[in-house]
Amino acid sequence: MDAQGMLPDEPRVHAENASYAKDPPLVVPLTNREMEILHLLADGLSNMEIANHFGLAEATVKSHLVHLYKKLGSKRRTQAIAWARACKLLD
């Protein structure tokens, strides 16, 4: 673990544009589930399709998306996908 308590291979996002970032650049880790959902978003799946894929309630997927959007500093899925591609999180 590093000084921020994150594992070396944990995905990180520089969220200097995030509305909650007070002292940029802030590095925010994405959870494994957030990364999985991000990939499915990029593949064009709807919230319901993502929920069915993981056996979750659609409300749970929406909760994950709220956290993901906040970490990426986006307000909608297209912004989140564009930012993730720019950060090379979808490679």
C-alpha cells in the first residue's frame, strides 16, 4: 500500500475537475465493481442490462453510477466514458 492506503494496481483517476476536489490533483480509486460497470457502460449497456448482468437491483446499479460519476467528475454516462477513455481506464 502507498501513503494514500491504496494498492499499487488499484485503478486511479486524477479528479482535478471533480466538483468536490478542494486541492487538485486528487487521486480517487475506483472499486472493482465501478470498473466493471464502467466497462459495461462503454459497451452501451443500459442500467437494467447491467443490473441483470450482475444479478443486482437497478437501484444498486444507479447507486454505483452516482459514485462513479462523482469520482470521474461527470454528470452523465457519456462524460464518464469519455473521461475514462482519456485516462486510459478502458484499455
